[in-house]
Amino acid sequence: MPDLKQSSTTEQDTIQYVTNNGGPTLGYSTDSGVSILEQDGLFFKDLSKDGKLDKYEDWRLSADERAQDLASKMTIEQIAGLMLYSRHQAIPAVSTGWFASTYNGKKYEESGAKPWDLTDEQIGFLAKDHLRHVLVTSVESPEVAARWSNKVQAFAESTDYGIPANNSSDPRHSSDANSEFNAGAGGHISMWPETLGLAASFTPEVTRQFGDIAAKEYRALGLATALSPQIDIATDPRWFRFTGTFGEDSKLTTDLARAYVDGFQNSDGNQEIAGGWGYNSVNAMVKHWPGGGSGEAGRDAHYACGKYAVYPGNNFDEHLLPFTEGAFKLDGKTGTASAVMPYYTVSMDQDPVYGENVGNSYSKYLVTDLLREKYGYDGVVCTDWLITADESGSKDSFLTGKPWGVEQLSIAERHYKLLMAGVDQFGGNNEIEPVLEAYQMGVAEHGEEVMRSRFEKSAVRLLRNMFQLGLFENPYLDAEESARVVGNPEFMRAGYEAQLKSIVMLKNKNQVLPMQPKSKVYIPKRYLPAGKDWFGFPTPESHKHPVNMDIVAKYFDVTDNPDEADFAIVFISTPNSGTGYSQEDADQGGNGYVPLSLQYRTYTAEHARAHSLAGDPRGSDVLDRSYLGKSVTPHNTTDLDSVLETRAKMQGKPVVVSMTLTNPTIVAEFESEVDAIIANFGVQDQAIMEILSGSVEPSALLPMQMPANMRTVEEQLEDVVHDMECHVDSEHHVYDFAFGMNWSGVIEDARTAKYKKVK
């Protein structure tokens, strides 16, 4: 018998470990029915429980060989389950709302369940629907995440062919602004700037380091796939997903996409299995093919009002570069990103072969002709979430199905069209039945042999991404080790240093910054009226300090009296003007479409298009989506009030504005009234204080243009980069792409030489 090392990980399941000399350590649950086979002096898991060594169980073979063997054995039902990608799963599950779940038929709070126990819904989709790809959202702690992951893996191992779960996550490394570096160390996952902040460093090495650290933390949480990076070039400045991108420049985005994926996917040393893949690797699902940054008027395709991407500048090809020259041409040994997600949008009039205007995942031209055949991509293609569900609610509803361009099809017909377009996986779908219906549609049209082959092709791609990470050998975690890895001091320090490198100084009149330590500072409270978030959920009125005052007090003396202050800091954010759709306008007889604004005061769209480029020809929808002459007031117009009121209160003493940017922002309304401006893309308050106090010199650059006014925003082309008139400040500096300042003045270095655009 092999030498067994025992580790009890849950109340019910005991995990056994078997060590191979010169091979992988095997982990299996004693409750799963799996046993150990010995052959040629080596040990293998009998996942099929048939007493013999199948090819897919033989870790000496390549991931492709193993995937092909297992795919050939699986039933259509099992492959259909493999094609599912779950809806969002919180650990422990929430009891109310969109993602509500139960434990033994009861709410979590009433059930007596442990936070790592599986919900009724999870047991259902793992067993009945054969689902193996699970999207994880919030977790109570690293230990809870690890124990939940072990529960999932033990359950999965006991069914079918012992196929493990491929758990995944959207980006989860954002910074908690209120926490201090030392306070956070060891407690939570490492905190980094948003993707746009990584771009502001203009340093691919920083992004590569992020990927490397984030991958180690993901694996310690039981996560094997990252639904990232978002490598759309953000060519329309109004797009609400701008902050999740690397900005608008295709060259910078291409370099950072390559660095990000290399960091996530590569393992080395004794952690490598083969070809750069290994136990520290995480599959990167790059998004959103073929680029989602050109929604008409900046509207987003999570909403029906934003379903159309337009190309008035005939610049479709540039949007492909971060994929074809970045994520698909890696420096590391894994070679290419293992998965791709098309966006929700209908890329208008970009299909020269079939002439279809359908959501990108539904387009055979975009998925098969372009991605698969022209660019030779053979990784997993997974749809964005809920594109097969029916549309419901208002056109500014986030919580709706998004079957753009195929609204007239049934749910099963949508699955069939996706399969025939070349898609492997259905995002946000827990149920197997529509996939099986789609299979039967294919059998009726093409025959059993063709459809069986089509399903196996997707199964091989999906299984390969599990084999290459070693999940079949050992998907189990040590909860205590997970707690030591996730958010450890070394990783927290690296994330914090990246935050410092992401802060851009835009203005520093008369070298007012840095401020002397223990100068007396006045920080006005920030007022926001009641409103709603991007999901449509109500947000309460608030009037409070926008920063952790205890942290500020460690750098400066704080006063509530501007007369006593040496200087003031006003904290503001990018204007938030909504989704670009107003049900009130529609109810009053309008078409419902209103402007998106990047200025703080009420904006009237005097320079918008008289007629939209795209619209829905159905009689129940709107063909012309023009908003010419309509007005919108941002929810946080009070941010501008705060800046101007503080200027008056300070009576000539320095006023500093600290901006959290999620989009390019029009600063002309206040820039000449303030002495200094610093911009961040999601950092801890402590990082801002270190810049303002001079502990750290600013070094970041703008990863986008800052527009001079809304006219240039309206007149720029949604698909074209660097095509706006930029703001010129009172110091005659132009807030263009790659602009930034340090204590000596405007930064000119190797980064600006490489990326800055020559006008």
C-alpha cells in the first residue's frame, strides 16, 4: 500500500494524500469512493472507480491526451453539464435578493449550517446538472473558502468520472480605502489599484507581479480560473466599465494584457507540471472579444439601452490587438490565454460573411471565422453571463437576460445558435435542460455523429484547463495554509507599493505639494443625495467624511474650521450620470435615451448626433436613440459645490483636490480654482496621504485623455483612440494620455518615450 498522509479537513470528509517519487502528490476524499491504483511503482487515483488505470487518470500523459480520453467516455448529459458556468455563489450564501440560496430548505441563519457547507442549489447543480464550473463572489475568510472548496471537490469526486470543480472569480483585489497597510496585512486578500491604476504605472512588470501574486492567492482560495483581465481598449470615455480596463491605448493595453496573463498562468520550478502550467497557475479568461469599449454614446451592454457597439471611425481592427498581439502571444511558456469571453454587445455591421447583427457570442463570424480560424485560437470560449435568458424589465435594468440580437429565439434555440457559432460554455447558466434541447436540435439538423463530435470538441477544451493545473491529482486545500498565503504581509506590501505607483499628480501650482507633515488640514464632509447603484438598488443619502480621519491624523493635524487650516483637501469622484436611459423620459413620450455626462454641472447635449447610428428595428423598441437637446445632472454634482465652497472658505490658502477616477473627467469646472490635483484609481487612504505629505513622490501617468469639455466628448468617435481635445490647465499643462507630474515637474522618462503619442 502507498504511504498515506492523513489530513482531516471537514467534519465529514477526511482527505488522504499519497506521495509519488518524482511525481505529483495525490489527494482524495475517503468518502468519495476513490481508491489508489499502483502501476510501475507509481500511484494513480481511480477516479472512474472501475479498478483499472484509464488514460485520463494517468498523470504521465499530456493534458490533451487525458482530456480527449475523458471526453470520449462522457455522456452527452455530462458534457452538457461541463458547458455550464454557474451563477454567482457567495460563501456563505446570502438568504435574500438575486442570489438567495437555502441549506436543507432553510435560510442560512436558520439552518445551523457552517459557512462552508454546500447550499441546496449547489448540491443540485453539481449532481443533477453535472455542473463543474462555479463562479465565486464574496467569501467570509480564506479558511472558509478553503473548506468550502474542499466540500465541493469531495462531492464532485464522488460523482461521474470524479471530474473536479473549476472554481473561478471575477477580479477581487480592489483596495479598501479605509484600511491601513499594516492593519490589512495578514487579514484579507492583498489590495491593489483597479486595472486602470495598474495601467497608470505604465510598467508591465507591476502588472506581471500582480498576476503572479493574485494567482497564488486564488489557488489558496480554491480558485482555478480568473474571469480577467478586461483588455477592451476603452475608446469611449463615458463607458462605465472604463475603470476595469487598461485605458484607451492599444499598445499599452497589449503589453499589460500579456504581462497580466503571464503572471496568472505561469508556474515554475517544482510548481510546474508541463509547458509552464502547474500548481500556481490560474487560467486567465480574457475579455471581452472583440472589444467592448465602443458602445454607442458610451452606454453599456449590461443594459438593453447599451446593446450596440458602433464603429464610426472604421477602427474595428485596433480593438483586436490586445488579444491577438498580447493575450494570445505571451512571453511565458503557456503561450496563450486559456479562455476568452465575448462581450454582450452587438458589433454593428462588422460581419462581412453572414451579415448578422447579433450579440458577439452568437456571431459565427466573430467566434469561428475570426477568432478560431483567422487567429488560430483553440482555447475555451465562454459567453458573458445570462445572454441566453429572456429580457425583462426596463432598458436600464441590470438584472435581466441579455439576448441581444436574438430576442426572438427561445432559450434552447439560443443555446443551439451559440454552439453552432463555436462557443464552448454558457455563462450564468445552472440548468442542463436547454443544452440538451440544443443538442437534439443539432441531431435533427446534422445527425448524432456530428453533434457528438461537436460536444467532445468543447469538452476537450474545458477539461484541458483542469488537467493542466493538476486539479485531477489534488484539488484539496489546507485551510490553515490558505490563511497563511492569502493576504500575507509580503503580498500586502507589494499591492500597497503598486497603489503608490498608480497615483497621478495632475497639477501642483507653485509647488504647493508636498505639504509639511503636521500641517493643519481641513477636509469637508461629502454630501450625496439618495439614489441607486448600477444594479438598480437604492442607495441612501449620506453626509460624512469621505476619508478615514484617523489615518489623516497620522500625517496632518485635522481641523473642522477652515479659518484655522493651513490647507484643505477635497475628495471627489468622477461624475455619475447613470446609464444613459431614463424611464421618466420614456413615460413622458420621449425615446428614453438621455446623455451620459463627464462634467459635474447639468449638461445639455447640444452637440450630440441628430440620429443614432444603431437602434432596435423591432416595433416594441426604439430605432433612433438620439438624445440631442436633452439634459442630465450627475448624482454627485455636489462634488463640484464642495470644491468651490471650500475655495471660498479657505480665502486664498491652498486647496488640494483628490479625485477617484473611474472615467476621464472634465476638470475645467474647478481646475483653475484649486492649487493641486491628484488622481487615483482605487487606493487606500494611506497611499494618498503618503503622496500629499511627501513620503512618496508621485510617478504615475494618465492612461487616458482628460477631455476639455463635453463637446469634444460628443464629437469623438466611439471606436477611435486619442481623438479628444484635452484640458489645458492654468499652468499650461495638457492633460493628455501619458501626462503626469512629480515634484520636479512634468514627467519625461523611458515610459513616456515608449508610449506617449507624438502630436
